[in-house]
Amino acid sequence: MLFFASYREAVGLGRMNVRLPIEAKVSDLISELHSKGENFTCLPDSVVVAVNHVYSEPATMLNDGDEVAFIPPVAGG
Amino acid sequence: MSFVAIVRQPINPSDILERVGSEEDGANILFVGVVRNHNDGFPVKGVRYEAYEKMAKSVLEEIVMEARSQYGTDRIATVHRIGDLVIGDVSVAIAVSSHHREQSFLASRYIMEEIKKRLPVWKKEYYLDGREDWTQGATPGSPQLTEPE
């Protein structure tokens, strides 16, 4: 997992690994993080997530080795 | 012949403009976004852009491909800078050329608006009074309108 910008600062790290059950979805990962409490509560329930560089939905299935990025509101330009 | 890049070095707008144009084109457009010295009424002394670089490159390519198919020109060059920038530095440059001006105007505008909506890039502003803060941005995939900048 990757955390960027305000999420990285709030979570306190930019990268971490997590083990999930087989057939876990993006929504399961978010629930898992929220259950850890503490700094992960900064991630909103509707947090935008990219899986392997593609914006993804809560129902997106996760596979072993996927790169999941948590995307704060963007401000390029 | 589209060109897309996320760079850390300064952007020279004329270099971007030179990447487009052809003998069949009658319109060359160059949009240049620069760092301004204020935001929401507060004086700004500089900014830092951060990107999810691998994804930003692919999203920018996707946006340019959409502009190509919608506006019928493949002569497009788009560069976004990341890292520490000071007032007046170029943060983004978009060059488009096309047979007629409308295609270039529309394609350039489309690319800039989509960058604002979904390019995974973030901006932290450093204010003269010593404060710093991430710019309130747009949530990718949401229908919300962003304030024009």
C-alpha cells in the first residue's frame, strides 16, 4: 500500500504491506485499516483508491502483490 | 506524435511548443501554468508538487488520448513539473496544434481541466507567515466542480 501527500503525513508512513484473506476486495482493505484505528481513521470511508495505477471501486478484487494507493484529493496544474 | 512527461527540472515553454506543429496546421496553442504569489488571500512564497509518478504518467497519457480522439489532433505535448517550485516557475505546459484554432483551444482546455480532476498530483503551499498546507483539491471520480485557478 502507498500513502501520498496529506494521507502519508496523517498515517505517518508512505508504504506498508498487509495480508488479507483470499478474495478480499478494496472495501475489505479499507475496513481492515479502519479496524486498526489510530492514524488510519484519517482515511474517509469513501477514500479514493488506485490498484496497480488504475482508479478502482470498493468492489474491486485484490490479488497477491497488488499495489494499492490511497489517493487524497488531487491538486495538479 | 503526442508527448507526455512528469519532470523535476524546470519547464521551458518554448521547448514544449516546438514539439507540436505541422505544415498542415494553422493553429498552435501554448498554455502555461505558473506558481502565483497568493492563494485564498494569503501570500505564498513557494509550493511543492508531489506525484504518484507511475500512475500520473499513465493518467496523463490517457487524458491526452481522450483529447486526441475528441478533437482530432495528435499534435499534443503536455508536461507537469513536480518538486519544489518558487513564484513564477512553470508548473504545467500544454501545447496543441491543429488544422483550425477551435480544435487546439478545446483540446488544451480539456487536458487542463482533466488534470485538475484526476491527475494524481498534490500541491503543498508554503506561506510567507511560515504556515504550510496541502491545497484543497478535487476528488477523482466525483462530479464536484473545482474552483478555477
